[in-house]
Amino acid sequence: MFKTIGLWFAMNAAIMIVITIVFAILEHFFGISLDVNGTNYISIWIYSAVIWFSGSFFSLMISKWMAKRAYDMTFITEQNEWELDEKQRIVYTTVLSLAKQHWIKTPEVGIYNDAEPNAFATGPSKNNSLVAVSTGLLSSMDKNAIEWVVAHEMAHVLNWDMVTMTLLQWVLNTFVIFWARVLANIFDSATDGKFGTLGYYAVNILLQIVFWVLASVISNKFSRYREYKADAGSAKFVWKEKMIAWLQALKNMQNMASSDSWNMAAMQISTKKRGWIMALFSTHPDLDDRIKALEELRV
């Protein structure tokens, strides 16, 4: 836990350093001085775009590095493949086969210790990615299910899902920061500034929270869409009938795989039916919806 917290602080410190450097370059070399607390909306827009571009894409660039340090992984390579048991070999051969079929550099393949059945894919590009599965997944699933899960993660890699989610988050967060500051300025002007600096920042923060909640609904809807796409992509490699059978079996599992570590997990196994409010903020569809989508899928 302390290691994870330390990595989080280190990442955010690095992001702030990058942002500071970018703003210094804009002002020194291009003469762009950002009056982000005034009514210069061009400056506010540049500030909003730069700060989230720097943060989002720096996080993407170091996502694989972060994953390796957040989890104690054993990596599978061509050199140690002969040491693997049957299930571990399926993980590696599925990644290798799909990478060769789609002419990409084979992602790194890792096994990490976790009792929960989980898997994730991360990395800044198709040719610089990581696919990892937990020991809990290997112990709780048979060979066919493991093949499907790994194919699902590889579909995320092949669909550029990590990059597209980063782009979407950048755009949404830019709008959140920009409109919160614009409306806070309007509030400050309409009240003749009688609430002072404290009032301005209070309104600004409140609006950021509200807009962030709305942005999360949009982001999570797209995230659920990409899960359907990943299921469809893996169905081209694994018979969809096998996938449907295992999704049905997963409904009976009592454990839930978690995706809260750095938002890197690409597949969250949830056996509980969510209410409509929880569904809006869920990054993954309910199993029943995934099963229905696969049943209607033509492969």
C-alpha cells in the first residue's frame, strides 16, 4: 500500500514538473503569459488544455512502468516458457499468437500474486504494452476461460483503448477546467466581486466537481462501449459460445475482480446487478448485458 501511495505521489510530482516546464517554455519562447485568474479566456483555454494534456499523456507514457512497480510480477518470456505450467503457457501463447496475427510487437506478459481473478492491459501503444493476469484468475478458471480473458485484454491493446481513453479524458477534463473558471468569472462579475477571492475559488471548485461528475458519466459510457468491442474482438479468436458459457459461469462466482488500482484493469468481473445510478458510473457493463451482446454478435 505504501509503495503504491509513494508511486502516486511521485507520478503527480513529475506531472507538475512537466506542466511547469511547459508553461515556462510558452512564456519565455512564445510570449504567451497565461492570465488564468482573469477574463482572458484564450489563456484559460490554453491553461486547461496544457495542464490536462501534460497530466494525461505523461500518465499514459509511464503506465506500464507504474504497473510493474505497483505489482510484484513474474514475467514470461521466450527464454523461460519451458518452465511454465499449462495455464501460464496459454497466457503466453495467446498473447504471442494474436501479436503475430496483427503484426505488432509482442506485449510483455506478467503474472502477479492476487487472490482475485483479474487481468489488465496497459501501455502507451500497441507496440509498447503489457498484459498481466493474476494468480487468482489462473487458479479459478479453466484453460478455455483463460484463453478468452487474455484475448479480451489483447483486443484492448489492438483497439488502442489505452490511447483513446487518454484522449477522451484530456478533452473532458479540459472542458471541466475551462467552463468552471469561465462561470466562476461570470459569478464574480455578476456579484461585483463582493465574495472576494475566497468566493471565486469556492464557486470554481464546486463547478469543477459538478462538471467532473458529468464528465465521468460520458467517460464511463465510452469505457463500457470499449468493453463490448473487446468482447467482440476476442470472439474472433475464441468461440463466442465458449465466452458466453464462461460469462454465465462467472455470474455464480462470489468474488469480484477489482480495477481500482490506477485505473489500469481492462476487465472487471462483476456478478452483481447494478442500479441505474451505479450503472452510469460503472466502467464495465453488467454480465447479463455482455452475454446478450455476444449472443447477438455475428462473427
